[in-house]
Amino acid sequence: MHRRNFLKLSGASAVAAALPTVARAGKVIDLPIYYPVAVGGPIAKIMDGYAAAFHRANPGIRVHPIYTGSYQDTTVKALTALHGGGASAPKLAVALSVDIFTYYDQGVLVPIEDLTQGDHAWLNGFYPAFLANSRLKGKTWSVPFQRSTPVLYWNKTAFKSAGLDPDRAPANWDEMRDYARRLTRAHNPKSATEWGLQIPSSGFPYWLFQGLAIENGQTHLAAADGTRTYFDSPETIGALDYMVDLSRKARVMPAGIINWGTTPQDFFKSRCAMMWTTTGNLTNVRKHAPFPFGVGMLPKHKRRGAPTGGGNLYVFTNTTAEERAAALRFIRWVTAPEQTADWGMQTGYIATSPAAWETPALKRYLAGFPAAAVARDQLKYAEPELSTHENQRVTQVFNNALQAALTGQKGPAEALKKAQADADAILQRYRV
Amino acid sequence: MAVIAPTLPRVRAFRLGDHVVAWALIAPALLFLVVFTLYPAAATLVQSLYSTPLAHRPSHFIGLAHFRQMIADPTFREVLANNLLYAAGSIPLSVALALAMALLVDARIPGRGFARMAYFTPTVLPLIAAANIWLFFYTPGYGLLDQLLNRLGLPGVNWLGEPATALWAVTMVAIWKQAGFFMIFYLAALQQIPPSLREAAAVEGASRWHSFRRVTLPLLGPTTLFVLVNAVIGAFSLVDSLFVLTQGGPDNASNLLLYYIYQTAFQYWDGGYAAALTVVLVAILALAALAQFLFIGRRTHYR
């Protein structure tokens, strides 16, 4: 993009942009950045370390990482601060990639193309699956940062004692159900675990469920422009039928809502032999599982599949041209291969670019811990996470339907048809 | 003012000064009341009559449309019904428990100081911390409750994960949290009852139950009413535990009015509708406060 266009697009900051954009000697640009902590580990310490390292390399810019709670809290605080204005409002944030519509509809986002002024080929360095939730109206509104995808973890000791090959994950839906049956004590008194499988369903059940829906052929749960959902397609209903049957018919998974937060604990305590959860838990599981464990891709059905998840970097419109240039510098620095590789190894998030996986550090890490590559290899089957206008409200409607079916209040088809009708009513006014 | 009035004729010259002093004295309290209570309440009422602004659609006057939306909103009806059940469960139980605990620690029992402290501890804990403790109690499989059930040979229960039990599990936390607080009021009231009354009843040959029912309980009347009103307010405002325990799920089975307001305002970013819901909540709480003034004011002669 040419400089002239950049000035036109950035509107309010045009005056500021007309001033010399090079930072004056001795003046330090401050960039407050809000970030959440969504996985175990010393995230805050790592973030502060990155800010310090970046400042050493770029003395003219100081990034202030400000911890703002969960993803949900971060978006609440960022939008509240941006609406309130003032100097302490964040210039950047790490927020859910699916909150793109939430921010976009509030008019607070600067597209990445406006930051780069033409040089945005580097965006192609990320895995395409991670950019899918960033694109809207022909532009890119966020940069992949702490990204994840669900995987299946299994307890090798439990597999062995149930007579299963401890080094092989279930390959497909039928196999996962059969394995789980042999690993459930009610069906096999010799099982070392009480339950065969746990797919958590508290809080945001849609995410793991989306893995099942994709595998059943429902590639997207919503249209890319965020105005339409596919909650009541036969594929989506079929996926929910399978999930509900795991607990209500096959009885290989606990009935009712399974808590997301305590599921890793259940796994460590041999309450369940297999669990679905985020790859962001990998470091946590590696540290705490008292038995050898395996990490596998989600089992396939009609196809392989998994949703992407996690958070991206956003830049807000309250920035001056100088601050935007500085923000871009930080984004380029923190998503560079070495930095991305380090972030991945320290947290369990998936390094977001193929180049990062070519770094010596990550190669060494993989040689000692091959399980870390499973999530990366699954990326070629990954699809964008559910995201629409009024994202939280539409997602809540969908979550309620999933929970109603999982707790036996409604049949899967009935629950999902109602969710689709509710979502249609909410999204009606965004369809032009 | 009634006390000062008879002296007014003699200090007529200073009346203006009196008014200034009086206003100056109430000004700090009045300021805080206006800034933090009256203005927000009025602003909420006004906001509830306007649509929620969007980036491409500014806010405009829509009258009572939000309130009509509320009547048609099944989630609103569900959270209101849940909140009434929550109130009906938590209020009588926490008040009865508070009275029982107060009677126990008012009596001369060994370790009385320790018992008083133990009963009061839940009140001092932040609700979020308390909810995390209960999250462990309720965890299926190895949580405290399931361990107890297993030891008795009973199957475990997914307390927070089943619609039939989620709301009651949340109610239990509220009872546990509030009872100790109410106990303090009962304890203070019990210690103000002159021992001579109970001694007189004993001399008359009244049994302990009779003495409690005919002497102690009536004298605790004003305290009970005060505690009840506070319990009603608590039932509509103490919802922090939901953030930790259930997030209102499964499928809104444990969702309460204030949590729904939070969801509407800060998850769905629908400020206008959230304001309308807040107006309903404020009306409920104002009714509770009004009841306090009307009834307690009339019954203080017991003291």
C-alpha cells in the first residue's frame, strides 16, 4: 500500500502522520498491551521478559505488558478502556482470534495492512489455518500469536492394562468408542481408569464439539462473513448425536457437564483414560502426569479435523502513526521464528510459522519430545473456529443447546434447531 | 431538626448560618450518595430507554422497547425464576442456621470462642475463594462430597454439571457464606435480652422450648426482620460464585438475574438491554429496602 493511501485510510491520525514519523532522539514511545493468561505456567514472567528483551533491542520503544485476567476479562477491559479514552487505554492487546467481530463492530481495530504500508508479505509466513480467523472484508485485522488446537491425550499405562496397544491412539470415532468402552470400569472391571474418555463441556463446549462437527463433514459452523451459522445441518446434528451417545448410550464418558478446568486433574488421577483438551496444556501434562502418556490427533470420521483456537495480537485505533510503526516493530519481533519457537516451548502453544519449526532450538526440543509436533501436523486438517457478529451471544446460544443435549434436557436435533433459530434472529440485522 | 426547632426563635439571626453548617455537614455523604448511587440509578433508567450504540448505528430513543423485549425473553424468565428459587432456598435456611448457631455459641459451651470464630470464618473469606473451595467439594469422582458418597457405597453425583442439582449446589454456597454473618446479629440481640426474663420464665416452670418460643423468639423479632431483608438483598446481589462454579450453566439452569446482567452488558455488549434489566433489579432491591423501613420502623417497640 502506498503512503498516500495509508494517510487516507487512517483518517483521524492523518494529521499526526504528516509530522515526522521518526522518533526524536531521547523520546521513548510507550505501548501498553493487555494480555490474558489462559494456560498454566509463568506466562506473566515470560511476557515481562519479552518486553525487556525487546526494549534492549529497540531502546526507543517500551512495551508495557498489563495482565488483564481471562480472555473474556481482557476484551471487557480493553473495550471499556478504549471507550473511556485516556492515556492509559491499551494500544495493543492479545485477545481471542474469534473476537474479531466484537472489536470490528466497535470500530476500534487498525487493519494490519495499514500498519505495514505495502510490505505485508511476511503475513504469508504464518500457517494459513491460523490466519483464517483474522481475515474480514478483504483485510487482516490481527496477527497469530498464542494459538492452539485440541488434541487427544491418552494414558499408556491404562491402555496396556486394558489390553490395548499403548503406543497407538484411536484412529476413528468407532475405535475411540470401543477403546473407551474397554477403559471404563463399569464395562471392564479390570480397567485401571473409571471412565474411558472425557470431552469437557463446561464454559465453552462449542470448541471441542467443533472438532466432532468438522470430522462429520461440517467444515465451518459459520460463514466467513459472520452473518450465518450452520447449527442445524445434518452433519452438526450427527456430531452431537455421537457426543451425547458417548455418555448416555455407550456410557463410556461421565454424564452431565464435564468441567474443563478439572479434566487434566481427572486425567492425572486416572479417573479418565483419554481426554480431549487444548495443546496449550501440553507442558502442564508433561510436568504432572504420573504415568507415560501419548498425544494424538483427534480421531477421524468422514475426514480428519480440528478447530484452531487461542489468541492474536490486535492494534487499536487510539494509536498515532509513530505508535503504529512501533507496534508493528514489536509484532514483527515477537512473531519472528526464534521468538515464536521460544514461546511455543515455554507454553505449549503451537509455533505459528513453518520457519519457527526450522529453528535449531525447536528442532532440538522436538527430538526429545516428539509429541509436541502432533498439533502442528494436525494443522493441515484444521478449520477456523466458530466466529460471528455478536460472537459471544451467538456462541452462548450454541453452548446452551449443546449443554441441553448433553444433560438430556433436549434431543440433539431439537436443541440445535432452536439454537439456529435464535442465531438467525440475532444475526438478521447484519445481513444486507 | 425537631430537636433544634424550639431554640430557633432565640438564634434567629444565625438561621442562615445554621443552614450553611447543616448543608456543609451532610455535603460529603450527599456527594458520595449522588455520585455513586443516585446519578448511576438515574442514568441507568435513561439508558434503558435508548438503543445500544454500535459503531455504525448511534443510540436512539426507543421508549419501553427493552421492557417489551424482556417480557418475551425466555432467558429473562428463566433467570428470574431461578433467582426466586435461589432466594426461597437460601433465605429461610441461612436465617434458621444463623439462629441455631447463635443460640449454640451464646450458651456456655467449652471452646465457645473457637466455635464463634469458626462460624464467622466463611463471612470473612472472599466469595471467589469460598467458591473455589466448594468447586473442590463438588468435583465428580474425587471431590469431598463424592468421596463421602463412595465411602457409603453410593454412586457419585455431578453436582454442578446436572440441571437438577446445579442451582441447589450454588444455593448451598450462599447459605454457608451468609449464615455466619447473620449469626453475628442474632448473637448481639441475644446478649441484649435481660437474663431476668428467662429466669422469671424458669421460675414459672416454663420448659426450655417454651421459654425460647414465648420469650426469646419474640424479642428477636426486629433482628429477624432486619436479617430477612438483608437476606433478600443478598439473594439478588451475591452471585460472584457463579463465575467460578457454573458460569450460569448448564443451559442457564443456574443463571441468576445479576449474572445475566453481566453477560448482557459485558459479553454481548448490549448496554441498553442490560440497563433495562438493571432497572428491574433495582426495583426489586428498592422494594426490599422499603419493606425494611416500613416494618422494622413499626416493630422497634420490642427493644
